[in-house]
Amino acid sequence: MKRNILKTVFYLVVAACLTGCATQRAPQRYSSVTGLQPQKADYYRQLHAHPWPSVLKQIKACHIRNFSIHEREIDGHLYLFAYLEYTGTNFDADMKRMAADPETQRWWKETDPCQLPLPDAAAAGRIWADTKEVFFLP
């Protein structure tokens, strides 16, 4: 009898694990672009070479992973391209939580003046312009 109970418990645990794995959502992918002020590019690079641990902790707490920023010069202008994966369930709420974090606000006071928003982002009061995914290979 005891063996049957253990066997049943084992099967229930396995079923619960499999169900949890099957319902796990794939991350949402986001990318964006902005300009980089040439006279502040070195400072921006230095900041990101040594990011503040509290800011990194907040990014992770807001369910962001595989976050990267890339730089490219095009026709004499510097651009930044960002990519991230979001694993949470409420992107807007997590972004509001991040924006409310005092250390993140202090970080943005350092990074924002280095960036040069594209016209559509600037018109919307934003620094980063969203991009549209046209291809993905998992």
C-alpha cells in the first residue's frame, strides 16, 4: 500500500513538472535604435563597460535577459541598436517598475544625454525607437 502511494506521488510530481514545462512561454523579443552623440560616445562606452550592479539587478528583476547594445557608424553618424528578451507576463508593468527605481533613474540621467533620438522617437518624447522584427531563427 505504501509503495502504491509513493508511486502515485511520483507520477503526480512528474506530471506537474511536465505541465509546467509545457506551459512555459517563449520570451518576447524587443529591439530598438537611437543615435549616439559623437562628443559623448566615449563616456557612454565607459558607462556600459562598468554598469552599476544595482541597475543590472533591476533589469533582471524586471524579467529581462539577453540584453545587448550594439554600436554602428552609418554615413558618419553613430547609432545604437538594443536587443532584449522579456520573460515576464506584464511588460508595461515591469517597465514602469524599472522607471520608478531611483538607481535606474540616476543611470538614465547619465546615459540619456549621450543619446540622440531618431525624429519619430523624439516626437513621441522617447529616446529609443522601436524596430520591427522581419526574421528570427530560433
